[in-house]
Amino acid sequence: MLVGQTLAGYAIRSEVGEGGTSAVFRAEHPQHGVVAVKVLREKLRNDKTAVARFVREARYGARVRHPNVVQTLEVGEAAPGMHFLAIEWAKGELLERYVKANAPLPFDEVATIVMQIADAVHAAHAVGIVHRDLKPDNVMYDPATRQVKLLDFGIATDTDMAPEQRLTRAGFFVGTLMYVAPEALSGELVSPAADQYSLATIAYLMLTGCLPFTAKTPREMFSQLLSQPPVPLNEARPGLHFSSAVEQVVMKGLSKDPRQRYGDTCAFAEALRDALANTAAAPLAPGGLLDRMKSIFKR
């Protein structure tokens, strides 16, 4: 247990999260102040692929400099095999948690969040990086300031990468099935359009509280992604209705064919912002007003 110890100058104060490959801690540093420190799990220290992914995340994160991307501060090895990554501490909560408690979100809030994520992802695309795991669980959101911070380039890929440099074998996809673009299911190298699909899925979720597919198992989800169209926005949830302009933008971003989506993530976000701005206040599903009031008093 690292809490209470000092790792490479970072005083570990508490554990704030954990995943299959690493644990995340809140720490303090004399120069950087409060930071987040990711530490590769002990069981993976001799796994060359896991170590390579961890180091690649740091390298990719450092390449993307943008106000809506958490800043990479340091990557190193505190002891043999103990790889760590220190990043900017982002205020707020995971967007996943916020959306579950508050969706459907007001139109202006949806537009603000989508624009910031789009700008962050576009900055990654500008330096040749596709995120590949864009989802609410990889976005920090501060409701008080409506500030977004994109996290986790752990499975990102370089569009200029040679096949022999890839860490994912052809025929195996990476990402989160609920948010992954259909073309990624083959395991082939995807384009920036895959991130746009994921962003459109996040927008759909924030607008409705639902996901665009109704699968109940991973196998069923895999099949639906490949063979069925997403549920139209206006059929996502009883009692919710959106203008045809809003629905068209979201469903275009969710096109199975990447060529049918917008030119880039910013074009998608701008189209959605404009469509939402020309629509009346966000609709509430049955019980939505009560839920919204409860969420306000919880804050």
C-alpha cells in the first residue's frame, strides 16, 4: 500500500481510483502541488506490453498540449519495475458519474461539454493521435465551472505508426464496447473519425440518459454495432423529443460509415451547438423534474 509513502518526491495521500493495469493516487509535490499519480500494478511490472502501453500513454499525453487535456508532469520509474505517471490534478468528478445522476442535461450544458471534448480530441488529432477510448469515464467535469479535462491516452494510437509498432494485434479491438466505433471492431488502425463516433455517443447519453444501442450483453452489443442502426434520438426515451436538426446532427455523428460523419470532431460539435441553440429548453422525461431537483439539493 503506497498511501503515506513518498514515491519519487510525490507524497501519496490517498487512493482515488483503480483499474486493471494501474492505481491512481492523490499526491503532493513540492513543485507541482496537488497531482494525480498513476502507478503500474505490481503484477504487470514484468509484462513488456503493459509497460510499453503505460510509457506510451505518458508520451502521447505529453504531446497533446491543450487546456482541456490533463497535463502530463512526469513519467518515471521510482524503483525497478515501479513505473509511475504524474499528471495535473483535475477538479470535479468523472463525467460518467455526473451524467448518471443528472441526465438529461440542459442543452447549453451539453453543448459546452461537447465543444470542450471536441477541442481536446482535435488537438490530439492535430499531432497524429487517435484517443480510441473516448467515454464519460475518461473525462473529468467540474459542474461549478463547466470545465472539462480529457484523461487517459492509455490505448491511444499514432496514425503514422508502422504495423510492427502496434500493441494491438490485428483482429482484436481495444476500447469500451458501448462507445467504440463499429470500424474499430476489426482491430484495424482507426482514423480520427472513430473518436467522433464516440463523442456522438457521449452527446446522445447526455441528451437522453440512454445509449444508442439496447444490447444487454457484450455479444449482443458487438452484433448490434455491426449489423443494426442506432436507436434514433427521438426514440431513445419516452417523453423526450428533439428537433429534427438536433437528431440529424447526433445520428450523422453515429453513422456506421466513417465517411458519412462530419469532417472532424469540431465540425460535429459546432453543428450540435448550433442545432441545440436553435431549440427550446431541454425537454424533461417523466419524473425528470423531480430527479433534477433532487440532484440540485444533493450538491
